[in-house]
Amino acid sequence: MNATVNQITEETREIGRSMIEKAKAMLETLRERASTTESLGKVDPRTIDDFHQAGFFKMFQSSLWGGYECHPADIFKVQEIIGQACPSSSWIMGVVGVHNWQMAHFSKEAQEDVWKDDSNVLISSSYAPTGSVEEVEGGCILKGRWFYSSGVDHCDWILVGANIVTEGSPFPDYRTYLVPRSEFKVIDDWQVLGLKGTGSKSVEIKEAFVPLHRQLPAIASQMNNTPGMQDGTADSPLFRIPFPGIFGACITTPALGAAQGMLDIFTEASKSATSLYSGAKWSAEQMTQMRIAESDAELRGARLQMEANYNEMIDVISRDEDLELVDRGRYRFDHCNLVDTADKAADRLFVASGARSLMINQPLQRFYLDIQAARVHAINNRVKWGSVFGQMSMDHYPDDILALFI
């Protein structure tokens, strides 16, 4: 580490606990808005306002801008609770909120560009390097089209990824570039099966100049030497967790919330439901009882694993120690495996609910399809990240640089 890391205080944990209670109090409202969010193809703007009012986005943000720098276990508990009512809203709370975390690693000048007049301004992203970059004096020129920018309709800036290819170098110089809304166009192409309300649309940049201070090289993050770490903006334990460890959980957690939402609906319905054929009560059937017990055990296990992982990470970081690469691989697999666990529970409950679960106006099918949509994200590729961790456990470290996105 480059400097002594500040500690997460009891006051910070108390803020986290208050956020958790705010999320619980918001559940009924989020359930009522879920169908509207889906039909709009973006999170209901009233919900974004509510998230601002509650301070959910501030959980990720540096104290320099009025942020709370919360314990990640508290952040993702809030996100999971939101997912129990509306997975799309949960997705945006995390995937948009995490950019506040990343901005702490940019230069103060870049942070001022975004938040000098309003520290509530939101940022979206599209990290896959699908555009082109040309280096020029004082910065670079970006061009191209980037895909799947969740929540972009609510954001005034975007973070996009691009590679600078250097002759003779075995790896490209991957950087994240900060671009204002005036320099990109939103393409309304998010017509999908699940997570419809995330509004994960494409963006097009015809030609944008990005100065050096709005660029964040990946190597700086990997070496714990970002501008924010150098100038003290990113000196909380929260900011010392590797980016994949924070960003990845934002992608996995909504599925856990969605599966819990399905379990709650199934359990409540089973109290009074009867078979259309025999009239038998569902609640009296052992199969119903076992489905509830198995699903509950799986989801509690996944939830506890995530909390334990983040407690362990923060403990290590707070001792001013580095996280071992093999442990980072383990955390990465644990968190994407969580989505597989959520899917198993969801599938069990969806099938058990019978034909009524197919009705388009039933929350069960929305939850189920949202989980399927979450499963296809690259961050949730269980086989890839399981293989990476398995190799590391045997002291073999992959040559593929993307395999080290842990």
C-alpha cells in the first residue's frame, strides 16, 4: 500500500444500517413502480429521486463530495433489498452508484469537472473497448459506439473503455475515459427479455477530445497507484478493494434480491393456494414445504457468503495489507456463483408455481426473467471465473490478462 488506510468507523457502520432500514421502508413503493419501470425501459425517475433522497448513491462516494464511504457489506445489503422488489432498480442503484466509487480514483480535477456544481450528478459506463482512441497533444480523440450503458438516461457523464495499442507491447494500454453528455448520443436499442428497466442502451461518440486528467489507466488501478490514491481522495478501505470486487458484486447482487422476492411471493401464495385439480392445500404438501426450505437455505447461504467475503476483505485492507491474488479469485467466483445459486432457487419456485406464473402481469415472471438476464453478463460467467480460481488454487496463474480481472 502507498499510504496508511483510514478505518471504517462505527459512525460509518451506523450510516450503513440506516440505509438498510431506508431500503426496507421503500419496498412497497418499489413493487408498485416495477411494472412502470419495465414499460418505460428505464428506472422510474421518481425512484432515482428517492435514491438520491435516501443517500444510496452516496454510499459509494468519497467524503470529499459528501459521500459516506460505506462498508461494502452494507452497500450490497441495500442493493439486495431493493432487488427483492425491483431488480432493474437494484441494478441501477449499484451499477450507476459504483461510478461514484471509481471517480474517487480519478484526478481531483476530473472529479471537479463532474461534481463541482452538484455532487449528486450521476455517471454511466460502457467498459468494453469497442471504440477507437487516437492520442493527441494533451489527451486523445475518442470515436465509436459503446454498448449496454445501464442507466444512461439518468446520467450527465459516461465512462467508456478503450485500448491504446503500442507497438512491441504484449498488452494494450486499457484506459477508462470520462466523457460529458454533450459529447455522446444515446441510441434507444434496449429491447430485451429481462432487466428491461435498466435502460442499458448504446452510446455513440462521433469525435470527443478527452484530456489526460479525465483518463484512468488500468495499470494504475492494478498497482494501487491511481491519482485518487496519490492525493488522498481514495484513502478509505472501500476504495482499496480492487475494482472487479466492487463492480462485480453490483452485477451479481440483483439476482439474489430477485430470487428472494420470488421466495417471498411463493411462500405467501402457498399459505392459501389450492390445487385446481384436487383442491388440496399447497401448504399441506411436503413438496411445497421442501421447496421453500431448500430455496431459503440456498439464498441465506449466498447472502452470508457475500457478507463474510467483504468483512474479510475490509479486515485485510484495514491492516494495511494487500489482498492475495488467489483470494481475489475466490471472491470473484463466490460472487458470480451467487447468481447460479439464485437461478436454481428461482427455477424451483417458478416451476412449482404452475401456469399462473406465466401470466405477464405476475411479478414472478419478471423476477425470473431478470435473473436470466443477469446470468448472461460476462461478469457472471461461472465457468470462466471458477476456472480462474481453480487454476490459482494450484499455483497456476493464467496468461490471459482478462482472466486477472478479479
